Amino acid sequence: MNNKILEQSNPVTLVGGGALLDRDLRAALALAPTCVAADGGAEAVLAAGVPLAAVIGDMDSISQAALARIPPECQHRITEQDSTDFDKALRHISAPLVLAVGFCGRRIDHQLAALHTLVMRSDACCLMVGDEDVIFLCPPLFEMPMEPGTRVSLFPMGAVTGRSDGLEWPIDGLAFAPDGQSGTSNRATGRLRLEVDAPALLCILPRASMAAAAETLLALPRHARWPARAAPHKAPPAS
């Protein structure tokens, strides 16, 4: 059953209620003009004068004044309490790429939950944009031109192994795990190629890599993307 709220053939910008610089919102919209807010993220979007295609969440972080400025047909309330607004929004968007801004900074628990969602929604191609970094879940195969010396951090959210070309310290033969090996502050030697065996490895690149990372993720063929995880049935959202 298709329970998507928004279906787009082009990239989508998703805005959260975390720390958000105007330059990050504008940079995301330049690549993905369709804008969706996760609950309280709508406040920043409205303040910037950007049209909203949808607001998704339990609506406990958005003011009544802001809601009054959003057409009712664009408000999608999902009241379940066992998922975050980022998760609610991401799983109800169908797009080749989601640029997520406003999900880094401020509360650490919210940021960790957002990283958890990147892993749990592994079939959603999503690039999270922060002040200093961009973050995405490594697909099965990822190749991207890199300037030598560019920081490449790899952080496991589960058990995962892989192979690499173009890293100063190759990952071949390493068993990554949250309570074991990680790959913080590696460096590119040129074109980067990563192969991983599970949807559990986050790749963290400098903020300057945003456009190139977005272009690379957008161009991924179907066989180079993760399938959806099996998940418990959820009732469709009430609009």
C-alpha cells in the first residue's frame, strides 16, 4: 500500500527544528526547490518566506500562529509517539534525494535520533546538512571525485565491513562496530570508492562537499541503493 504524502521525481528539501543557518536552507533549496517541514521546522521555512509543499509530524513543536499560515491540505498530522518527526517525514516522502537541514546542532539526543533514522530508513536516499558537515548512509557502492586531503569520516551504527579506494587509510578487512572500530578523520587521496556490506556505515564529509555529494547520491542506480527494511505495519497518516 502506498501511504506517501509527497511523491516527487526531483530532490526535496526537508527542514527540521534544529539549528539552521539561512545559508544552509538556501543552499539546499538551490538543489531541491520543493520544501517540506518536519513539525517545528515549518517556523524557519515560514520566516524565510519559502512556500511549503507539506508539514509532517505530530505538530507539538509548531505554534498555532504558524499553523494558521499553512493551508490545511498541507498539514499532515501523525500522532504516533514511537518515532521522531524526522522519521515520520522521511518515510512519507518519495523522492530520488532528500536534503535534510535543521536536524543537526542544539540537542544531542535529537541529533543522535536523526542519525538513527538515516540507518532505519536506509531505502531513503538522504543527505543531512549541518554547519560543518554533510552526513549520509553509505550505499552499497559509492564513488565520488575528491580533492586529496579531504576529510572522510566513517562511523558505524551497526556491524559492517567494506572495501575502499582513494583513502589514506584503507578500510579493507576492518570490522566496524559502534563498540569497536570506527573511521574518524580519514583522508581522501583522490577519487573515493567505497563498498560496504550492510546499511550501517555513516559517511561524514566537509560541508563544502554538499553539492558534489548530492549529485553523486542522486545519480546512484537502483542496484547501488539499499532496499527498504522490513518494518511493522503502520496505519496511513490522517491528513
